[in-house]
Amino acid sequence: MELAFRDDAYARSCAAEVVSADAEAGIRLSRSVFYPMGGGQPGDTGRLRWSGGETAIADTRKSEDGRGCLLIPADGAALPRPGDTVTAELDWDRRHRLMRMHTALHLLCSLVDGPVTGGQIGAEKSRLDFALAGESVDKDALERELNALIQGGHEVTADWISSADLAASPQLVRTMSVKPPMDGGQVRTIRIGDVDYQPCGGTHVANTREIGAVRVGKVESKGKQNRRINLHLAD
């Protein structure tokens, strides 16, 4: 399967051929703009349209081999047939908010000096958990620094390194709870100007200004060492 979202996170739709279709197992396409749930980022939603039919996509998940994705149809939705040509259309407003949030979390990660122990990305609210061993977090100062980075207009680019390169630079891995995204011995990385660089398989905006203003929400204690920092888009 061609994962079109890896090459262009701004692609809102694509034409594809149906490889297989099952109400429970999902729909497999020859190529997809839909991102499958992983790395804390939810799977995409949207629609499939074809000659004589359409169906709502309620979720996208990784295929069993981890190298493709399965589009999960809404309950009771019509299914295309293998061999049909379909147009896959994202719920773009939701996806774009997730891209903004995901990129903002990378910036947050760059500002907090501690390994990431967990996280979750949402269109309305996101979070990262850090191992801070009881250290306090100045929420107001963190919010100011984060918004300053956003307004700095840093370019966001994706690249690939070898698994050997990653093994030689283990400090690149900031998230303890998620394995780096690997594909055939290659690891996808995201660089935000000179601010942040780490392995990541998700979707991001092209420039930090596109995130817009953010608000740091509650800072919660989750055990003796974990501090949970909640993040909201201001709009």
C-alpha cells in the first residue's frame, strides 16, 4: 500500500483501488491519505466515494503487518467491492487540527527537560506526560515560551535515517512509551528548524506559525515522577 500521507500531509483526497473490503476487518486500498492510529495520534476519519455508492469511515488502523492501514467503515455502511475505484476523502478540519496539535507537542517536548512517558493527541485537547521527579512546572512561563516558538515560523520537515544511525544517537528518542517508526530498517524523523529533532511517524504542519496560539491547561501529578501537561488550541 502506498501511504500518501507520508509524502504529503496536506493531501485531502486520493483515487485508489479497493484491495479488500470487510465490515469488521476494514477496507484496504492500494493507496491512502488516511493516517492510521499510532504514536498517540488518532486514526483519520472521512468518506469513500465510488460509482453508485459511498461510505463513512469511522476510524483508520494499522494493518496486521504494520506497513499498511485499514479503513474502518461506520456501522451498517455500504461497502465497495474489491477492484472498485474509489475516491478517499479526509475529514480535513479534524485532520488539520490534529496536525497542529501534534506539531505543538513536539515544541512542548523541546521545552520540558525530561523524558516523555506517555501522550495523547486530540483535536480539542492533547497531553504529554514527563518524568520530572517532583519538579514544578511554571505553566504561565511555559505557555509564553511555547507561543514564542510557534510565532518563530520554524519550518517542519520529514526525513529518514537508518536504524543504525538511530542506535548511534539514542538521545533522539524522547518518548519512552512509543517505539520509533521503522520501515524496512529506516526510521522516519521530524525536524522543526533548530528547535526539535526526533523520530515520528505522524502528520505535521509545514511551519510552526500554522499552529496558531495555544493554551497550556492543567499540569497534573500522575505518580511520584510523572507530570501531565495538557495543551489546547486557542481557537
